Amino acid sequence: MTEAPARVREHPRSSLDLPAVRLPGIGPESAKLLERLGVRTIGDLLWHLPTRYKDFSRFRPLRALVAEQEQSAIAILGEISQRRTARGQLLTEAELLEEDGAPSQVRASWFGRAFIKETHRTGERVRISGRVRWVGRSLQFSQPALEPADAPLVHTGRLVPVYGLTEGLKDGQVRRWLHTAIEGGPRRTAIVGEVPEPLPQDLRNRHRLPDIAAALRQVHFPDDESRLLAARRRLAFDELLVLQLALAQRRARWTKDAHASPLRVADEQLATWVATLPFTLTAAQGRALAEVRADLERPIPMSRLLEGEVGSGKTVIAALAARIAQVSGAQTAIMAPTELLAEQHARSLAALFADGGPRHALLTSSVTGEERKRVVAGTAEGSIDVVVGTHALVEENVVFARLGLAVVDEQHRFGVRQRATFREKGDGLDPHLLLTTATPIPQTLNQTVYRDLDVSLLDELPIGRKPITTHLRTPDQLAGVWEGMRIAVGRGQQAFVVCPRIDPDEAGDDIPSAIATERDLRMGELRGLRLGLMHGRMAAKERDDVMRRFAAREIDVLVATTVIEVGIDIPNATVMVVLGADRFGLAQLHQLRGRVGRGTEKAYCVLVSDAADSPRLAAMVEQKDGRALNGFELAARDLEIRGAGEFLGERQSGAPELRVVDLADVDPRLVEETAGEADRILRVDPELGRSEHELLARAVEQLWRRYALA
Ligand code: ADP
Ligand code: MG
């Protein structure tokens, strides 16, 4: 790229490059908060996409409102009053009159929002949106959104976007800013119109895709659901196309240039190792081992995904592969997503290699001083055969004398980054790569990120595992659930309570939060038990510390968010309670359930939700041949249940690999279409050098940069 002259740099060509603070309404404080969300420029803000929508598009007269539904009404504000509740919270209440001034039974109430009384007055015509509930014999809007009836539809009366936030930012603020960027203002044009169109016109015509500005507009402020779907499809198309281009280019390079050193073991030696394991391998483990072994023998680097249920025994396969590497004179890196899991792997290796085997060492940030020096030096000179650590540490800080095998124990669900990092390090030889995952992989992924992966499936559990009993409960049955938990703890067992979110929501909906739940239980139903709290905003070290205390039985009940999803073996934990269970995807629920039932005691999973009719929750208790559905069956069921409109629900938590597309749940047709277009483009322009592909080339570059591969 050529340097832009200084004058041009001062006046960027496009408003998209301006810092976010230049958008009307965004002050320096807000801009700082936005940076935490990765939003620096106005262009970044446009790409801060809604995570879901509230459907406030249905209008009803007050007298016709339906309880527990999202809806809107035009109303006249009656008396507005404020008082403190017994708990000291500020409560604002408003009477509502029908549009024509007729009295109504419906009221509105808000906790905490002092400004409601300041910004609205009795007699004002307003548009009000939210859920109504029965309070006594009348209906009440709780925490509704409110706008003057003649104001543009931003927070009410439409499909209303909901954005990912960070502490200090309010949902309404972010929505307002995006509305300004998308719709412009009285004296300014909409900035969204400046977003350059990356797709050639003929391609857009072929796939009937709206232009990029229209798609962004509809995705933030949809006119209706069908336009929203078309817009999502367009953004997903771009993202998948770029991914397909990136992977296809890379694949072309790898197949040309990749070499690995063959790793071999004699039959008798392998048989001896297997015979001295503390257990007999399952048939599935036997097959997976044979497949891995065959790959390792070849001079082409293995790219294999070992896929199997939680507890199906993936570690031992990785350990045996490491042992094959060792007898072939090569080193192995085993990377775990957390320090705690790395420690657990190191312990497993010690147990599995009780009769000798590879010299292995743990490398986490808790390994310091002399020990750290020893491990780093030993790895560099080759006296250590297997290094077990966290992804970051091993990737960034360690030099290997002869790295022959890299094992990536699930972190990134798709491991795109790890695969590429090791390949790209390529000092001549490429290590064999073994990825493990407990997430069932939908078929569509085999056509995208996994096109270059072979899969080994562990589709059976070791014998002797006790089935876990799953119950569905509503929140008003919780007293019994806590009682049961007390009994389990009384027997010396431990329990998990999982919540969908960290903090109580300011808007006051009643989605359970880990922080409030822990506090309430500690002072209430579980008083006297030892409670622990763990969530994603705690530092990794703190989280590990809590887990360690839980493992040491210093904590009876761990209240957490899904950070425990990829967790560790606590055989003593027998109860898993999931609050707000309808807010989780099936794969997540299944993972969570897999955290218990690993010991000798009978285990229970209790899914708590008011959504008694949720098909997902039903799938969790469904029986087939007298057992619960396994992960693969649940994954298939998940796809059946989610229609195209499922994104109207909350997006599953966890850092997405991509911004728009959930690779675990993408329309297979879109995958095919983008794969076809990527091939077509690369056939005529393999380096993406043509001017009409300039923006695509830049997007490919950005994709790799996001994976730190520039
Ligand atoms: P995951 O697939 O979830 O990584 P692990 O490898 O951690 O599972 O194995 C879970 C537990 O099962 C471990 O305690 C391990 O020692 C044990 N295990 C693994 N394979 C077998 C087997 N074939 N028979 C009995 N126990 C096994
Ligand atoms: Mg594992």
C-alpha cells in the first residue's frame, strides 16, 4: 500500500474511518466504552450487529393486550408517580389511558429509571412496548420502552435490535447511535450509504443479494422479518465467501508445500502400551487410534479431528499419539483451553505413562522461576518430549527442537487459528495436527472449515457410566430443587448452578444472573453451604482458583455461567441445575449435563425454565431405547428445531469465530453457493489481484489478521 499524503489522512475520504466519537451523541466516555467492544471507528459501529431482536411490531389497544407477549400500544400517560420500595429501589409507575383517552386497567412500571418522570409528562401520547404481566387483576407493563408517539420508531413499535454491551453502556444508547448512523438525522445523510460494495454486481444478481448498505440497514432496523432474513443472508454470504476464499487459497498452498516427518511405532510395541493402560480401550478408541497411527506414518501432515462426547476418552488417544511421536524422535505440544485443564492433562499423562514413556512437562503461567527455565530450555534442546500447556503459552513462547505433533484440545470450536499457526510456523517441516472436540460437527462444516480435516469419531462411552437423570422444572418449583441440592451436599456431594448471564439486567427482566443467584442462595435457600462464584469476567487465574477449590471440595455449590462448559472432571459433582435453561442451545445444555455423572454416584440434571413448551428442553428429556439422546442425536435435533428464523432468539454465548455466521448452524445451501463462487473467482483470479476483487482480497487479509496470522 502506498502512503497517503498527510492532507488526506487528516480528512479521511469516508466517514467510516472517523473515530466513533465523531458521531453525534457519542461522547469521549462512551467512545472509550465502545472500544472495549472493538468499536473504534464509525465503520466499526456499523458492524456491531444486533445479537437478537425484540419483536415490538404488533400493536394492540391497551384493552386487548396479551399477557407474556412482546407487543406495543399507543397510549396517553396518566399520573406518573415515584416511590421507594421496601428494598430501597426507586419505582416509577404510570397510569395508561387508551389512545382515545378512555381509562384502562393497564399500568407501566420501571425500576431505577428516574429519567422517565423527568422526560415524560401526564397527558403525553406515547408509544409503549414490552411485555405485560398480570399483577393482581390488572395487566402491567414491566420495564417497557417508551417513546413519544410521533417520534421515529427506534426503541418501540418495530423489530427492535438488541446489542451486545459492556458495563456502562446502555442498550438504548447503542441503539440510538446506530439509528443515527443508519438513518441519518435532520441535517445529515446516513453514513451507512458510504459502505463500499465488495461484491461484483453479476454475482449479486446471480444470488439475488441486496446491496451492502441496504443489508446493513435492514439488519439493524428491519422493516419486517423477511427483509431481515434477506439482509442476514447477504451478510452471511459475504462472510462465508471470504472464509471460502481464504481457505481455498491456503489449501492450494499447503497441498503444494507441506511436508511432515513420518512417525512410526512397531505393532508389538503399541500393543504393549495399550495392554498396560489402566483400562481397556473401547472399540471406537481402537478405531480412532488406528486412524491416527496411519496418518502419522505418512510424510503429509495429519489434519485430524477427534470428535467424541464428553467423557468418551479422547485424552488417551492423544497421549498414545504423543508416545508414537516420542519413539520416532519427535516432540509433541498438547494445548488446553485453560490452565486447569492443562494441569489435568499433565496428571492424566503421568497416570497413563506410569511405566515410563515420554518425558513430559507442564507449562502454564503458574510454572515460574527455575522450573520454567528448565521446561523452556528442555523443549528447545529436545530433552522434553511432551509439553502440556495453554494454547497461548505454547503457541507464542516456546521453541521446539523438533515439533512433530501438535494436539489442540478444544478451545476454539473450530481451531481455524491453531491449524494455521502451526502450519505457518513451518520451518521446513509441518507438525501433524490432532484436534479434539466434544462439539458435534454439523455436516455443513465439512464443506467449509473442515474441508481439509479428516474425522475420527468416538461414538461410544466407556462402559460402566451411569446415566444421568434429567428433570424439567419451572421457577416456582425451585424450592424443591434447592432442597434436593442440600440433601446431595449433605451426602458429601457437590453441585453446579448455571445461569445465562453474569449480572442482573438493568432493564430488569428476570433472566437469572450468576451474581444475583449466588448472593440470593448464599443468604437464602442454601445458607450455610459453601458457595463459589465463577463467570467470564473474572480473570482466568481467579477462575482457575475457584475451580481448584471446587475440585478440592472446599466449595459445595458452584454458581457459574457457561464458563464451566468446557470444564474439568469433578467426579464428586452429582447435581447440575441450569436456570433459564431455554436460553441455551442444545449443544450447550448437553455439554453442561456432561459435567456431572462422571463418578460412581447417581447424577441429576435439572433444567429450570418457564418455557415449558420449549422443544429443545423436551429433546433433553427425550428417551430413545431407554436412554437420553446422545450429543450427535441432539445436534441433529437442534437443526430440525431451529428454523430459519431462529436467530431471533438469543445467540449462543462464547466468542464467535465469525461475526455473522454461526458455523454450527448455517444454511447448507449458503455454504454450497459460496464455495461455488469462491472456486469460480479463484479460477479466473487465483491471487485476487483484479480491481473488482480488491475489497474481497482485503477482507481475506483481514480475516487472517483476525486470527493473528498476518
Ligand atoms: P474426554 O473425551 O471428555 O476428553 P477423557 O479423555 O477426559 O474424556 O476421559 C474421561 C475419563 O474416562 C477419564 O477419567 C479417563 O481415564 C476415562 N477413560 C478413558 N477411556 C476409557 C476406557 N476405555 N475405559 C474406561 N475409562 C476410560
Ligand atoms: Mg477432554
